[in-house]
Amino acid sequence: MENNSFASLLGIDTCKLDLHAGHTLYLYDVLYTLEVQRNLMSILALLQLGFYIVFLGCCVKIYLDNIFYGSSFVLNGFMVLDTVNVSINDDVSIYGV
């Protein structure tokens, strides 16, 4: 990891993010480990997929094809995506690490 520490990888899977605007984002190839308690999503990756990102003070709004997908808010120094539900597929690929 960035701070030169190590964590056991428990699996790689798809994470489903149900957003308050009624849309769903799927994050593929998400690394799952118990040691990491915050997940980071790359704004650059969203831009490369065609999303439009608007920064408004302490808020970020996410659009795709002029359709509002969701927004974020600040919590404990992090931008947090405003979700209704976050789930990971039941068939997590487990690696013996």
C-alpha cells in the first residue's frame, strides 16, 4: 500500500453502489481486505468512462449523458459518495494469501 504496509487480500469482486438519485454504479475488480476500512474511487476513471464531474464547494455531483447519477458529501476529511446501499457479489473470489 502507499504507506509501505501490507494487507491480506481476501478477494477481488464487483461492488454495486445504489445511489440516492435512483441509479446504480458497478465498480469492477474491487480488492477486498479487512485491513482497509475506506474505499477510494478514482475520479479519473469515471472521467475516462464518460462521466461529468462537477465540484461545488464541499460537494461533488456526478453526471453521465446529462443524467444526474449522484453526489458526495464531506465526512471526517473524505468525500463520501451518497449511497442507499452498497453490496458485494456473494461469489467473492478468495485467494489463499
